[in-house]
Amino acid sequence: MSKSKTPILFENGTGLELFSSKEAARFLDYHPVAFRYLVSKGKIHVHSRAGNYPLFLREELEKYQATNKWAGKKAKFKVKPSQPSALTSNKGILAVVTVSNKKKEIIIENLTGFKWEDVPAIRARVAAKYGKIPFQITLELPDGASFTIVFHPSAK
């Protein structure tokens, strides 16, 4: 018996990853009935609905997993006890999102505490405001190093 892969769902506008109840239970390594019990008790919150089906944010499930002792024991990933000092700095990663419009650089937003998980939401905000045009994210790391990521829209 082969298992078919469930397509990944992303929220329109933000690009955040969503799970169905079954996928969320599998992600947390809980029985579906136990997962529904946690939802009914308000331990895990429904983010949105697709028809009659509740949808859950991956970030919320990861947060629950990290803060709940039992879920943390069942987690398939473990948090490394020692993080590099640059990543634990109070400054965090700074990001500046810019687009080139009519030969002019426009700063769209400045973000403090940038995370890689923010990229789909940034892409969605740029596309909603400017359409499918190239844009850049310039990142400054806590140690002072910086680099730029350039996004080019697909030709589709």
C-alpha cells in the first residue's frame, strides 16, 4: 500500500503553511482523536477553515510542540542546547525589502528579527502591492555581515 503525498497548503496573502487536522495530528505524532481533544480544550487553536475543515498553522503547531512537555518528548526534531552566540544576540537579523520601480529603489519594509519562514509572506506582500516584479531582501546579521537575496518571478 503506497501513501500519496498530501499537497502543502499555503495561506493566501501571507504564504504561511497550513495543515488539516489529520496532517497536524501526524506532525505532532498524536492520534487524531487525541489531537481533536486538544483542539476542543483550546490547547491548539484553529487558524482558519476551508469549508467545514479546520486548518492549523505550522508555526502554532511547532510552538505547541516546543512549549508542551509531552509533545516535546514526541517531537521528531530536538532543539540544540547551545546556539551560536550570533544567533542569540538581542539585535537579531535585520532585513530590508526593496524593489526597483522606474529605475528607482523603493524600500518596502524594514524587518527586525527576520526568520527564513518570513520569506513566503514577504513574497506575497510584494506580489499583492507591485505584481510579479523582481525584489531584493538585504539581510544584516548580528555579527555585522550582510548579504542580499534577489527574487525573480517565475515566467509562468
